[in-house]
Amino acid sequence: MINRIKNVMVIFVLATIGFVMSLAVLNMPEFADVNAPIHKHVAPRYMQMSYEETGVPNMVTAILADYRGYDTLGELTVIFAGGVAVLSITGRKKK
Amino acid sequence: MIELLPPNLPYFASIALLLIGLYAMITKRNLIKKIMGLNIFSTSVLLFLIAMGYREGGAPPIEVEGVTHYVNPLPHALVLTGIVVALALTSFALILIINIYKEHKTLDSEKLTKL
Amino acid sequence: MNPVIIRTITRVLVPFIQLFGLYIIVHGPVSPGGGFQGGVVVGSSMILVALAYGLDKAETMANHSYRIIMDCVGSLVYAGIGLIGIAAGGMFLQYGIIPLPFTPARINNLMIFLIGSAIGVHIMALVLSLFLHTAKEAEIDD
Amino acid sequence: MNLSLHYPILLIVILFAGAYLTPLLGLWNKKICFPIAVLSTLISAVLSVVLLFSVLENNIVSYYVGGWEPPYGIELTIDPLSSFLSLVVAVIGFLAVVFSKNYVGHEISEKKQPAYYSLLQLIIGGMQGALMTGDLFNLFVMTEIFSISGYALVAITQKKGSLLASFRYLLLASIGTTFILFSTGFIYMLTGSLNMEDISNLLPLIDNPWVMYSGLVLLIIGFAIKSALFPLHTWLPDAHSIAPSPVSVLLSALVIKIGAYSIIRVVYTVFGERLSDGFGLIGVPLSWMASMAILVGSLYAIFQTDIKRMLAFSSIAHIGYILLGVSLASTLSLTGGIFHMLNHALGKACLFFCAGAIIYRTGIRNIADFAGLSSKMPITMAAFAIAASSLMGVPPASGFMSKFYLGLGAYQENWIFLAVILIGSLLSGIYFFKVLAIAYFSPIKEPDSKIRGPELPFSMLMPIVILAIASLAFGVLEDLPVTLIEQAVRLLLSN
């Protein structure tokens, strides 16, 4: 019985999330739309200027290592934290 | 044929993945399945981001002479970060699960709550 | 049992996989790839060694201390390159201002390459570390 | 080279560099990890004091990482609120590292100490990064850094159940971070930008309420999980009570505050201009959930027998006070909420340090066994009493002032919220007085047997005394923080 109620609640929560997000998606700019704001505001600068400014033809690398290099430092720190986290719980004594 | 599909199909697909992952995380009793759910769940975001950056007729974002329209490179950088975060989380969660199994001799979340 | 086929293929394959990984790291600035992807490829080659020859073999080839040193040094090089930018009078992680006898774009290119290599070193050690620790943890008892 | 320009980034990078160095030098000598951690946290604390003065002068300090101007690169934006909280994080983080010196050997084997100190620096650095950043995606990355370190620090002890607590924390909190990333995607899709300042300028021009509001709701849900708001609090009691005490301090006093801070940042800075008319839609459920959190957290805390579990439930209640102040969105309530962040951080840190000290010296976790502690550990129990009275809201201590502001703000909105605050304070009186009554007045059952040492070591006494004095001092000199907070609130509400 409790499982039944739990299942119904889970489905209700998921349906709510799905419904709200589907409504959001329906109102989004169309997929692959050339005029979406995402292609208009910041990205053109990366496309036109990145080779001059960073000397790197690969724009993803230019963004990753130069324009948003601080994010990559954070990313490195995340995986470093993951590694240290794994170290920290290995070799526990068995009770 | 492809014109019959709704235009925002990739976004819907990512939401479907999100719901599947979330469902698995909440209802599955095996901890490993929960982590699989978590992986599906975080992959849904990556699909969403990468679909978002695509533009019609866009070339891969590597400077080539004569090409003016590339797909948006920023989401690619974000996705890379997302993948790395998911890697760190998954590896930590798996080693946690191994240790939980050693300590409690079960991976059933309902039995584990009773402990 | 001695899995001859697997071990032979591994022995032949591993150098090529590692070379390919290094290629991906080095070519990060000009083609798809970069430190993360290449680092994962090199790390996986060592995972292949661990699978074919046993965990101990991989452990002796790249032992715990080496992996930690690679990890920490990779991260420190990244942060250090950032701090060089400050020392040269620019912002953190600003490369163009570093006083080297090249054009700013060239210095940028060089530094992005260095950063990619640092990330690659970090990731290759870390991926192997994650695998070995998880595998050993599962192996200890039962 | 003018270093003063670079304080914001140095503050963060020093902690990260310390974290990278700790395992490296730990290979060589395990004893060196503690000095590195103390040094890096001390330097960052000093830098954050200096930064606070510079922020008070200029209102907003920004730093362009990599020299790229904002929408293209990452910008660090330090306004009075983030600078103020960064000081709190730096000081309490430093004290937690100092407290670990003697305590850590008690719960964690020496082999793992490099990892422990590295993770401590990572968690503090991640929180500092989240406070300083002016970029939405960078906020996600920093959130992930302190979360992963947090999961590991919960699991690091040998205690039974720590793994399970960590796993539950991981599962729920990573739903939160994924939601944060999702809504970052939504907002990026709408505006094409990731910079908070830029987004807040662009959002009013955009007519797409569905995407925008679902992005906002997802962000708030994500950060509400991080800050353990009422229906999403289930991970907190286990994780915070099982972690080693210095880690409980960091998690309970600081990490959940970063969630609340991020909600403030998102609602008031990113969506500030857009929401001037429509915050009610999201603010109303948030304020009711916060009120429920106050009542439920306090009620559960009364029935706990384990001291650290009781404090953990009390944290759920107090995050409710803070978010109630945030969601009511008036000058008074916001001032009260932010002031309460300070008071709860100081008070709860002091209480968890006291609990850690008690566990260290006597091994007692059960409240019923506290009889006679007042004579065995007089300083610790006095500090406990001061910090508890601050959290209850007894007048001389600083908690009274923040609850006073909160109450005034709540009364303007709806008298029910005022009633909730009063009832919550009453309930917190019940559970804190229970502890104090047993410790001070209950007869001693057995002669004291297994007590370690004549007094606590200095490294454990110092954090406790400093925090207790601070809890009292900010109650008497409440002008000092309040003027600062009012400056921060004016800036937040000016949008």
C-alpha cells in the first residue's frame, strides 16, 4: 500500500516536471534556428575573432583554455576533488 | 518524413531522458541502478546543451577559410565540463557503493534504510 | 590460464593507443580534441594493461606516488600559468601579456598548448587512478 | 604589478593551490599537510578582510579573468553581500582547519589526512568561488566543487553509516546540480549570455515567460536542495551528524548558506529587473516552505537524543528563517535574513565545535549523558550556552537582533509569519534548554571516568572561544554588521 502511494506520488511529481518543461520547450526558439538569440549575442565574437585573438583555430579549445579558462581550472579542480575523494574512502577497515 | 516530426524534437528527447533518469533514481531499489539513473539524468542536460548550440548549415567550430557559419562553440565547452563533472561524480559514487556493499552486504536501498 | 591472444594484442596495441592519445593532446588547438580527451585515451591504454596483465602490473608501471605527482603537478602547472599572467602585469590566466619574443597570438597559442598538456597529464593519471582504486576496492575481500 | 587588484582571484586560487600541494607534499611527510592548510586558509582570510574594505569603498569590485571583458570572458563580481559572506566563510573555514589539528586523529586515520586537508581547502575554495563569481556557469562549476568535496568529507570517517549518509547526500544533491545546469541552459538559450550582469540587462527585453520562469524555478529548486529547504531536507540530518565535527561546522554553518546566497543572487541580481512585479508568484510558495521548515525542523530537533543530530535539525529550521527573510523581499526582512546568515553561521559553528570537543574529551554523544559536563568542561559549556542563546534569540546575543529584523519584516507581510518565527524561537528554546539543564543542573550519576586530558588543547579551545565572543559581540555592536548588510540590501533591491 505504501509503495502504491509512493509510486503515485513519484509519477505525479515526474508528470509535473515533464509538463512544465514541455511547455517551456514548446515556447523555445526552434531547433537549429539561425536567428535564435543564442547565435546572436556572444557567439559571433568567438567565431569571428577567436583566431586573431588567441591564435587557435579550434574555437572550442579557444573558449575552454582562454576565454573561459577559469571555468576549466574549476573543471580540473572538480575532477581533482573526485580523485582525492576516491583516495579518501579507499582502504577502509572492515568492521 | 522528417518534416512531420515536431521541430523541437531534440529538446523533447532530452526531457524524456531527464524523466527516465529521475524515475530510475527515485524508484529503483538497487543503488547501482540509481547511479545509472543519475548518469542518464545528467546526460539529458548534455543533449540539451549540444542541441541548443546547433544551427542550420553550421560547420564544426574549427576555423576554416571561406566558411562563415559555424555551430555555436560555447555549448561544446559547457558540455565538456558537464562530462567531466559526471565522470567525477560517477566514479566517486561507484566506489562508495563498493564500500557500502562491503559494510552492509546488500545494495537494496529499502533494506539499507532499515539498518 | 594465460590469455595469450589478449596479452599479445595489448602489448602491440598499447604504444599506438598512447601515441594516439598524445596526438590528440598535442593537436588540441587545431583539431577536435584537447587535454581532457587525449588524457582519457592515454589513461585507458593503461586500463587495458591492467585488464590484460592484472592490476599489479599496471600498479608497477604507474604506481600510486607517480600518479599523485602527475595529478598535482598538472593542476599546479595550470594554476601557475595563470599566476604568471598576474606576475607579468596582466590578469589571472591572461596569456598575451607574458613577455616572450613572439606575437601575442603566438604566445596565446603556446600557452593554450601548455595548458592542454598539463590537463592531459593530470587526466591520464587520474583516470587510471580512479579505475585502479575502484578495481582494487572491489577485489580485496570475498 | 599592483597586487591589490588581484585579491579576489588570489583568495580563491591560493586555496586551490594549497589543495593541489597537500597530497603532493603529503607523500613526503604527512605532518606537513596541516601547516599548508592553515597557511592557505589564513592568507585567504586576510585577503578577504582587505577585500571587504575595498568593497565598502567602491560598492562593487569586478575582476575580468583572463582580461576578457564580461560577456565574453568570466567576470568576478564582488558586491558587499558576497564580500561579507566571503569573510564569514574564510574565518570559520580557518577555525575549522585549526580545530582539526587535534581532533582529526580521533576520527580519521593518519593515512587519509592529506586527502582530508586537501578536501577541506577545496570545499572552502569552492564556496569562495561560488560567492565571488559573476558568471552563471561558473557558479555551477564552483557549486560542484564544494559539493563533491562535501560528499567525500561526509564519507571520510570510519563510522558506521557514513557511507550511506554520503550516498544519499550525493544522490539528492546531484539532482540539484543537474537542475542548475539545465536552467543555466534555459537562460543561455534565451539571452545568449552567461554573465549575470548581462543577463539581468537582457531579460527585461525578452518576452518568453514560460522558458524564463521554468528556468528560474529549476534554479531555485536546485539551490533549495543545496540549502536543504524543508521538503528537500532529507539528506541533511544524516550527513551533518555523521561527518567529523569540523566538517559538520563547514557543512552546517557555511555550505547550506551558499545555497541560500545563490538563491538571493539569482533572484535579486539575475532576475532582479524582470521580477520587480512578479516575485510573488515564486516568493509565496518559497515563504510557506520556509515557514514549514522552521516548524518541522524545530519540532524534530526536540525529539533527538544525539547532540549532533539535534544541531543538524536545528540547521533545517534556521535555513528556514533565512529563506523566509529572502522570500518576503522587503528591506527589513532581507536585512534580517542576511544578518541571520551571519548569526547562524557563528552560533552553529560554535555549537558544532562544542559538540566535537565534548565527543573528543568524553566520547559522549547522547544528550541524556551530559550530566556534570558543566564542571568538567566549563569553558565549552559556557560557549555552548552563549551560542545556543544566540540561536534562540535571547536579547544580549546577536541572534535576537536578526530575529527582530526578521519579525518586523514578517509582520509587514503577514502576521502568520511573525507567529511562525515566535513559535520557532520558543521550540528552539525547548531543545537548547534541555541540553543546558542536563549539563548544568542534573545530578552526576557516576564519577567521571574516561576523560582525556586536563583541558582541551589550545587548537580546539580557541575556535570555540572566538566564536562565542563573536556571537555576543555582534549582539552588542549590531551597528557594525547591520550598516554593512543595509548597504548590501540597498544594492540588491535597487534593481
